[in-house]
Amino acid sequence: MGARLNRDMAEGETRKLWVGISACLLGERVRYDGGHKKNALVTETLGPHVEWVAICPEVELGLPIPRPAMDLVRGDDDRTRLVVTETGEDLTARMRAYATWRAQTLTSLDLDGYVLKSRSPSCGLGGAAAVGPGLFAEALAETMPDLPMEDEARLARPALREHFVERLWAAARWRDFVRRRPRAGDLQGFHAAHKYVLLAHSPVHHAKLTRLMTAAGRRREDAVVHDYGAGFAAALAVRATRARHAEVLAQLASFFERALAHPDRAALTAAIAGYRDGVAPLDGPRALIRDHVHRLGVAHLAEQVYLRPPAPDLIS
């Protein structure tokens, strides 16, 4: 299954991602004031790689354009409530009912992720200065806890954007893999191919997933696949660190560095050190390792997803 798995995952990453989005970020005039919040990073950088599913919860709820402004407030029962700013009209029950229903309908679309409007009473992800997440965002998280979600403000930060993009492609790979109705041996191949991706994000989760695979023969295959999917998503939700990346790069290099001529070995060592010290991007040492792996024919490393990061223009 190894070569087929590698080919299938590479082909899967040529397809467009299927991502939900707050409609105003695409330039749709659905805001309370009749305007929009078109975001160039979303439309121009992510857009070429994505098929968008655009939703405005307020409009789908039946509220007009324009409409009175709304706020999230903390109620007497300590629950977040959605109220009209000027009149105090409480829209909480209506929005919660709609949001729960809409989130359930979205499960059938197999979304790879979701981009939400920051600081929105329906779509905001919350934060230190917020009462809580918007009611629609909250319903999405409750209904699809493994779904990668970010807002456009956080995506302006390169490190967070890189993490989100990696999670999107990982979710897409997993969904494509599951659609092929994998058997236990196929899952072993998937796990092996993602070894260094998992180690860069969370060695703890990698160890747990390895134990899951070791015990897989004693459980139903569908249960193992389900549990692996949840653990895989949880691992990718942990941000990879520079230190863990440097450790992974050094591990990969250790398999073949003795076969390198001294100038090539010195260049690779310097590239890894440059990344570890924060003076060079990750793509430098990773590209060198990928080139050496293919040139030297290190077959078991050629299968590693870690060496084939998707869509580098999304994280530059």
C-alpha cells in the first residue's frame, strides 16, 4: 500500500480544499450596515486553493440588510446571550436553534476547515477581551470538534496561517483516505507516512496513535479508524515548534548523512542549524533533505508526508 498511499495523498493535495467561510469575508454585502469585510488574504491567497461554502448566519436567520447591531452579553444565568444593541431584544434562542441546525447540515459536506469573521456576535472565535465565541462558531465547534477553524485576523499572522493551512491539508488527506474504506494495513501505511508530521506537532499524540495501531488487531476496524481520526486531528491541532521541527530534521538527516560528501553534509548541518536558530525558513533544510533522499534512494523516507508540504505560497 506504501507507494499507492503516497501517490493517492499527493493526488489528494492537488484538489481544492472545501472550506466554510463567513460570507462577508468574500465581499458579500451582508453586514449589519449593508457593507462587507472582503479580506484580500482570504480571497487572493487562500482563494485559488479553495472551494468556499459561504454562510452569513444573521441573513440565514432571516434578519434584514441592513439591520440593528447586535452584541454578545453575559446573562444572569452566566450564559452568553445575543441581544440587539439598542433595544435589548434577545435573539439567543433563535440563533442557537438555527446554529445547531445549520452546523448539523454542514456535517454532510465533509468540510476541511472554516474561516470565520473575527469579533462577530455570531462567527467570532472569542478571545481574552470577548464574552465568548459567537453562537454560530460555538455550534460549529460543538458539532464538529475536529474541524480546523480560524478567523481572518489571526490568519494575518504567518505562524498561525501556516498551522491552519497544514491542518486543512491534513484534514483533506484524512477524509480522502477514509473515503477509500481503509483496512487495518492501509491505516498502518497512513500512520507510517505521517510519522514525522506527527512528531513535529506532538510526540505525545504520535506515541498514543502508535499504541492504538499496535492494539488494532483486537478491535473492530471501524472503531480503530474512528479513534485514529480523532487522535490525528488532535495531534495536528498542536502547533509544531521550531525545536520539534529541528529534532525531526536531524532525525531524518541521520539516516543518510554518512553517505554525503563532506561539503553536502556541512551544508545540510548548517541549514538545520540556521532554521533552529531562527535565521532561515523551514523549507531550506527540508528541501535539502528531500533532494538527498531522492538522490540516494532512501525509499522509506521518500514516503514521508513531512517532506512534501502542500501549497508553499499559502504560508509565505
